[in-house]
Amino acid sequence: MVTLSSAENVLKDVYLGVIADQINTKTNPLFSRIKRSTRNIVGKEVRVAAPIGINGGIMAGTETSDLPDGVDTPYLSFVAPLKNLYGRFEISDKAMKCSSSDVNAFVNLLQDGMDSLLKASIFNLSRMIYGDGSGLLATFCPDSTVDNTEAIAPGMFVDIYNGDILKAENIYVKNVDKATKEISFASTVSQLSVGDQFYLHNSKGNDIIGLKGIATNNTLYGVSKEAYPVMNARTYTGTGTEAFDEDFVQKIIDELEMNGTDVNFINCSYDLKRLYQRYMTFYKKNIEYTTLEDGTKVITHFGTPIVPTNHVGAGECYFLNTDDLVFYELGDWKWLEDESGRVLKQHPTKPAYSATLVKYTELLCHKPSGVAYCKNIPTTMQESV
């Protein structure tokens, strides 16, 4: 007979390892490439010393000149609070009792819940590592649509803000129409205004700092980019005559290499990936492919993978050395336990039990100047080609 205690044991001993491995390896190709570390954790923060130059104790002198002073490599201190990531699984008391005498039925019940939790966790992690840390999902536009439907999905609970003013909270998203960019809710929402912003419930300002934040935030890991220009990513704004072809891609790679960065990953929107293929076909060049660590097959630029994702905006792309990125964490995914070690807890106001998956982590880029962010790149072939 299935009991609450045996259900907890299954969650701890069977599902935890599987779901943690699936999140770590199947979230997306970029996530799979980023190193993870439990070092440099001080209290609730990550503290990292990042070099911003080279040792100054070098010279070419005469036989009798003084030797160079021993000058240490200059460093900046990166400080970032660990972000709290949660994923909740819930099972009703009625469902628990109905399947308590049938082990197979109970396993199927747990499997459905784990599959749902895994899907939601992967979706949210995917959008976060391309965000700026603000947690912004979408903004309401003048034509009653939203500017982005890729970071918001049916089943989410969202808060709606206008600036710093909370207009509505914990609103259930009923449907997202990607074709028309319209969102509908399960309950009535007061009149939306142009510029209203949608955030995952209770998540405003609490997301991981992703690629957009590394490239565009004015302050990064407690360091002002204005005070330290070395913290700035290289930004390229396209013109009407740009072509996302071999020459354009190689130009960005060359400039980063001259800055001391070996590019090993290109993340772009799907339209730019298709455009690159179109140019290659137009010039009758061979398109090379490679298979990434997570099994994804992608095209390459002389061996450098060009990886599309729907979380990078149209006409945008990032050039990276993924070795410069690290997820600092207290540990891997765990079930949140109470003082007695229990993970399944009864809901205080309804007949249901829930378990919460938790991880404390933050993404740091040790060399922000080694990132190139390209925007407004034309997504159609130029007539001059």
C-alpha cells in the first residue's frame, strides 16, 4: 500500500536525481555548455575576483637598468546574490487515496506530475539565461497585443505592473496566441494600458542575470560599466546594408579574437539562422553541421556552432566563449525539506500535498567584454547580393 512516507521516498530516491539530470542536460544547448561551480560562495552571495588586464611587471631594459616592479594583475570584485529558483509539484489528497492501493497507478500519477514540473522548469530556465535579470516576460502594446510571446505560456501565473506600480497579481494565463500576439486570462483583468509589463508571479527583479543583462545592464555584479568600460560587452547595431553571411560572422569573431576571446558559440534568432543558410545556398557553399553535447544538430561557421533559440529576439545574436560563463550554486537541485526531513507537505487551505524543488544559483560572466551582442540585423537577403 502506498503511504505518504513511501511517496516521499520515491520523490527523494527515484525522481530527484532524474529530474535534476534532465534539467541540467536538456534545458537548451547553451545551458548544457555552461560550467557549474560551488566555489566562491560567501554567505548568500557569489564573490569572484575577475582579472581586467595583465601583470604590469614586464619591461625590456639595459644591462644596468632597474628590474621591473612586481605588479599584480589588476582585478575587479564581482558580487552577486544567489537567486532562489523554485518549482512546485502538487498532488491532491483524493488522488493520493484513489491510487494508494495500486502502485502502478500511483507511479503514473507521480510521473505525470514530474513531467509537468520538468517541462515548466526547463521553459523558465531557458528564458532566464537570455534575460536581463528583471524577470520581464512581455510588454503590452498599443494594438492590444504584447511585444513577446516566447517568454510567456498558458498555465503561468503573472503579475502586471505599470512602472513600479502593481496593477494585478497572481493572474492565470489561459491562452497565448503566438500568431496574433494576444494573451487571454482566466479572470477579468482591469483595463490594460500601453507599457504595462508582465512578470512571473513574485519574480520581478529575482531572475538570473542572463545574456541580455550581461550585454545591456548599466551595472553588472555590483560594478558600474560607466566607471569600468572593460565591463561592457561589444555591441553591434545593424544597418540596412548588413548581410548575416560568412563575412559578417567572421568580422565579429575576428574582432573578439583580437580582444583575446576565442568564440566557441553563436546564439541567434531562428530567422538569422535561416538567413545564414540562405546565403550559403545562394553562394553554393557547403553547409557544415555538428552535434552538440545535448544531441542538438546545428550548422557551423568553420566549426563554430550557430545555435538558434526562440528566446533571442528577431535580428539579434550573441557571440560567446562559453568558458567565460559559470553557474555558481550552493548545490544541485534538491527538494525543500522541513525540520523533520519531510518533502511532501499538506497545503494549509486545501486538501492537497505539495513538494518544492529548489536551487540557489547565479550566472556570472568572467569576461563581459568577450561577449558580442548584435541587434537590428536585417532578417532578409539584401538586393545587392
